[in-house]
Amino acid sequence: MTSKLNSLERDARVMRLYEQLVEIEQRLIPTGLHVFGRAAELQEKADLLRMVASFDRPEQGARALPKLVAEALRVENYEELLQDSSPSEAKEVIDATVNRAVQKFCEHGVDAAAGWLNSEAGVDREKSLPTFLILTKVAEQLDSNTELDSLLRSLRGEYIKPGPGADIVQNPMVLPTGRNTHAVNPYSVPSQLAFARARQTATALLNRCLEEQGHYPRAMALVLWGLDNIKTQGDGVAQALWLLGVRPVRDALNRATEIEVIPLEELQRPRIDVVMTVSGIFRDLFAPTMALLDKAVRRVAVLDEPFAMNYLRRNVQEKIAAEAWSFDNAVTRVFSNAPGNYGSNVNFMVMDSQWETEETLGDLFVTRKCFAYTRDTRGRSVEGREARHLMDDALSRVEATYQNIDSFEIGITDVDHYFEYLGGVSKAVETRSKSRPAIYLSDSLSPQVKIRSLQETVRLETRTKTLNPKWYEGMLKHGFRGVAEIENHVANTFGWSATADAVDPWIYTEISKTFLLDPIMFQRLLELNPHSLRSLVKRLLEANERGYWNPDEALLETLRESLDNLEHQPEPIA
Ligand code: BEZ
Ligand code: MG
């Protein structure tokens, strides 16, 4: 297979392999489930602390350790190096130094770590101390757990002080757990930090589209979730605003309620038509933000700009000219569930296997999500009016779909909601535009911006979780529940076949080999949880029946036999 490669091609291929291995190695994964009332058993505590130490925390006067090391070593282009995935000696030295410093911290404490960093890399102790003090607090709180105590106190009617809701890496102030979470002030979203971060993400996303399709997408569909935008202070919202080419402006009360158009000279690219599919939770929590997004769309649609630089205006004007649509209908872009309703139900339909063709899944998504939230030209508020033909039309022009991931704990195969939303909207686009959209994800998990295709993300999740012994052995420590988690991952992976045909066949083959063809593993799963094991085998056979995977007949026969045995398995005696 490789004999025809010349040396340049071979080097490029080795480099890509290297980048992928580094990406897999550096990926933080949960290695077990949280047990209520029990302190986290984090073998990888050092990895988590290293991630916590990789971000500037200006509100606590703390700087990111990699940046401090880069400065002390006089690496000038560190920010650029960070965004570049190819290997560099400077980056390796910085990473190794930070790793050793965090290791020293775990073994010997703050003074030893700050002292080591000073003697080894020349980082002033005063500069690194605030970061190590944050790590001390995080480490202490990870080692203790007051959840049971808080539960008892709340049952006694006592007051529990609330804390912020976020990912530990994004905001270590979420610790200790066992508190009520307070959300965000929706008027503060997007934060300045989120808006600055979103510029890089939106640029990287559009560059990737340009590279792969040869042009910017005429329209994009974005999925916006409530909890994610709480955790990131509005990363997803800010990305939508950047794609449209506007920035939020704060009013006299410091509320983000106004829009300022970013001039095309500054933007240096066309404004994208953005269709927002918004969760019910987002709709409930972020009413002012829904209004801000709608306002942004309406403002951009009336800018006096050439169609080639303002795709939204072009799409709206074409609709008005060709089909005599009203401006209000042609410009509707913010969709969610009907008031009081949540979810797309695509996940339930997939899980129950009760569907004939994939098209049904996209149709169900639109049925659930086709309710418009806007303020019309006369200033009247529209709060969830059914607008199916408007959504069908808006989706028919979409060329790329996208969602931001906010937490390392929950990825696209951990829960069924990602395929329910991003998969659901992508399938709806595919049938309405008669072409499969490019599907992208990015995450707010690491300091560098990384856009991945859906296929790449499925591979990464599979390699770092489902097929990773560190992950599944961590799950299996939880016995019955652990097997259910493995089965959930396989079912959620299957969800990406159903909605987006985004799963490589080798993934199903390797899952079969790891969990079913290995007799020792099969026996372990059987003893722990025969119900989930049976569902897992059935799901793999369904993947074959629906044409997502065509393994050799011997493998299929083994699966069928296993299923037959499992169906006749006597109920285990407790
Ligand atoms: C949300 O935060 O909006 C959300 C959470 C879980 C599933 C779907 C949406
Ligand atoms: Mg489930």
C-alpha cells in the first residue's frame, strides 16, 4: 500500500499519524463514573491539574503555566505554535516542563513546584505561585466530598450555598460539588472572553470549509444548547455572531442587548447565513439572547452590501424576489421547540429501532424544532409559532452544520443528545438540500482551537473511550452500570450512522472483537449485565441490517449465535 509513496508523501503521512497519536494521547477522558458522596478517584489527577493550569485565570491573577514557561524560555511565537498541530521542539520542551512541574506539585506541594520551575526554566516564583495556589485548592476539593452532608442538610431544610455550573477545567470554582448551581445572567452572554475565543473558532471553521469545499458555506445550521452556553459564558452564541459578522454591544446597564456590524473591510470574508436550532433549555434560560440573535440576523439581512459578501441578504432577497415571501418570513432563522416542549425525540426513535428510512429522523427533528422565535418588522414578538415551511426552506440552503462541545466529560458518544441534535439537523438538511452537509465540531476544552469533521470526532471518541482499555476498564469497575455505559456508547455511535453515516465500518468490527469475540471479556460482561450485553449484540446486528457495516459472514454468524444464546439465557439468580 505504501510502496508507491515518494519520500515527501511518506513524510507527510508519518506527520499526520504523529499528529493523530499526540491528539489521542493528550485527550482527557473520564475513567469511571461519579459515585454520589464519594471523592473522585482520579488516577489522572495530574492530567486534570495540568489542564487547569493551562488557562489564564485573570480574575484570580493567575497565568497559564505553559505561557509562563514560554516567556521565561523566550519562545516568542508561542501563541502561533499552540494553534499549529505540527510538532515543534519548543512546544515539546514547554509541555515536558509543565508536566514535570505539575508532577512536582502533586508529590511535594506548591513551594517545591514553584522552586523547581524557577531553577529549571527561570519562571519567577511570584508569577507561578497564584496558579499553583489554584491547583492546591482544586486538589484539596477533589480529595473531599460533601455531597451526602449537603443532601442531608437540604433535607433538613437548611441553606446550601450555590456555586457556578461549569466544567472543572473551564472554571475550577465549580468545586466543591454538592451545591445548587446558579446559572448565568443571560444579559452577560457572550462574555468578552467568549467573543474573543469565538473569533478564532469561527475563522478556523470557515477556513476548513473553504479548504474542503472550495468556497464558504452559503448557509450553516448551528446547534445551541443552554448548559453549554452557561458553562462557556456563550461560546456558541459568540460563534453565531461572528459567522454573521456582528459584535454584541452593551447598553447603559451593561446588558448585551444591541448589535454592532463589523465592517466587511475588517471581516475580510462574506457574512454567512446562520440557521439557529436551539434547545428548549436554551430558549428558557436565554430569552434575551434569542432576541439578540434574531436582531443580529435582521440587521445583517438589510445591510447595503453585495450579495457575494452577504449571503444572508442574498438568500433573503432571492426568496422575496422569486416567491414573493414577506421579509419577516424570509429572514426567520431562530428555531426551537414549541413553548413548553423539549428535545427532538430523534434519539428515542433511533434507540427503539422504530423507523424505516433515515429521512424520517430528519423530518422528526423539523417537526419538533420548527417553532419560530422572533420579533417582526412591526415590533411584535413571536414566541414559538409553528413555521415548518420557513424552517424547511432555511435548511434547504445549508451546506455545513456545526456544534461546539463544552466539556471533556461529555462527548458525542457519551450521550444520545449530540446525534439527536447535530445528527438530526444534518439529516434534515440532507433531505431538504438534496446533499449531505459537511458536519463539524469543535471544543472549548483546550487552549488551541481545533475544528474536526464529524467522522474525525467519532474516530477520536472511539479510540479514546469505547475501545480504550483505560476507559472501559474504568467503567467495568462499576459492574452492572459500567456494562450499560459501554452499551450506551455503542448505541450512540450507531446514532451517528443513522443520522449522518459518519461511522467507519472498522469501528463496529473492533467493538465486536473487543467485547464479544474475546471469550474472557464476553464472560465478564455476561456475568455483570446480560441485558446490556444482549442490547449491544442486537445493535451491532442492526448496524449490519441497515447497511452501515458489512463484516464477513463468520463474524455475523458468531453475533447471531451469541444473541440466540443470550435470548435463552436464564435470568441470573441474585
Ligand atoms: C441544553 O443544555 O440545552 C441541553 C442539554 C441536554 C440535552 C439537550 C440540550
Ligand atoms: Mg441512554
